[in-house]
Amino acid sequence: MERNDAVMPSVAIVIAAVLWIILLFLFNKETAPVVVTADPAVTAAAQKDWPTLGKQIFENGVAATGASACSGCHGLNGQGGVGPKLAGTAEILQNPVLVHTRVVKGKGAMPAFEGSLTEAQIYAVTNYVINSWGNKADPPLVTPAVVAAASATVSPELLKNRSRIVPEEIKLPEITLVTFILLCLTYGIIGLYSVWAEGEELKPGIHKTRSTPIAMLAMISTLIGVMVFGVLFARQILIDWNGWASDPIVAPNVTAEGFYSAMVVILLGVAAGLYKKYFMDSEVLIEDASGEFPW
């Protein structure tokens, strides 16, 4: 008999939506500056070297380490291009530490330069940006002490990003593509599961199932996994919640939240599949001459 389950597309849509939300947790990287120590040598270099060293890095990069020139995307005069405009941008002038954070961690198409630039070079190019092309930031220079102070507060940008369902750097084309891929994958996975659990052909009547010791062990292990990852997820949420209220602020580990929640969803799906295959009796009824039947 031909398999034809009208319920499967709607189930695939729901599961794809759940997986999409989990993916947002996994890839929603926080932009809070890392906690740093105010090294006197780096502080001195940050205050002294930026007019020459910062300009050199901005315009030419550092070929030896593979650090590309900032001007290639932002323009020689900070006028913007592939990258956003840097000259006269209010967001930079009001929060100059944001430039340091972007250089260190990157965002979207902008790569992270941590590892390809030294700490002194990062401060030099940061201070060059906030003091060039008419820019007058407050404070006028970013030093390790300024970054350390900023890491103890929650920036408006971080709060804005944290409150978004979809991170700012994920745009409509990526959303459309990922949604389509997830829908296709879940539809295929559900179809494979259905064939695995019930066979390639469905025969009318009541189908008795009997569990095996291995199936019982797999079910118990899966349910234990659900509880373990559920506890880890709840624990991580509490840790992150307390981190926001602590002084200094501890940035939440969103990736861990996403991983634990994903494992709970996946293991629940495995448990449902094991139950359907080895523990639940099923009944197949032919509805009409077209060969459609529910199960």
C-alpha cells in the first residue's frame, strides 16, 4: 500500500521551527568586551603609538600575520564601503570601546583580529579610528583600564542584541536559506523515521510490538540523557541570570544554553522514536480507495 501521511508536512514545519530557535541560541554570540587587566606597558603604548602605528595598520594591515587593511572595507578616510562608515558615526563616538570589541571579536562579515594583531596593535588601530577624520570620542583614548571598566557594565548594544529573537547580523537571505534547509532536513528525517518505525509498506490491522532488552536499555539511557541535559540547561540559565546581576557583569554563555536545549529536543525525539518502534501497538485503517490511511 502507498504511504501517504498528510500530517507529516505540518509536523516537519513545527520541528524545523524548534530547530531554528535552537540554532539562534547556538550562534547568537555576545558582544560584551572581555575582562582585561590594565597592563602599564600596554597602556603606555596605547596612549603613545596610535597616531603612527594605528594609521599604518588601518591603511596597510599586517601582512606578516595575515591581518588585512581596515581601509579596504571602511575606506581610507573612514567613509565606508563594503564595511560601515567610521567617520562621524555617533555609535563610535559615544561608545569608543565598541571599536576595540569589533577589532578583537569581529562581527558579521568583519573578521576577528585577535591572534593576528598584538594587543598593542589593537589599541593603536582602535585609537586611530576614534581620533581621525574629525572623530572626537569620549573618552578620547581607549586603554586597558577603559576596556576593563566597560566590561563591568552592560552596553546598550549588548542589551539590544540580547533582547532580539534573531541576532542583528543574521539577515533575511540567511533566514530564508536556513529555514528552507531545516524544513527539507526535518521532512526527510521524519520520512526515514516513519519507514524505520513502521516498514516500507503499511498493512491494515493491529500491529503488536514487543520491546527487547536492548531497546529497554536504549530508552532508559535516552530518558536519563534528557534529564541530565535538562538539569544542565536549567543550571546554565540560572548561572547566566545571576551573571547579569553580578558586579562585574558576567556575559551569558548563550552557546551552552543552545547546546543543552538542543540535546533535550534531540533526545526527546529519539525517545519518541524508540517508543513508537518497540513499545507502542499501532493500528492501520484504510480510509478510502485512494490508499490513504492514518496511523
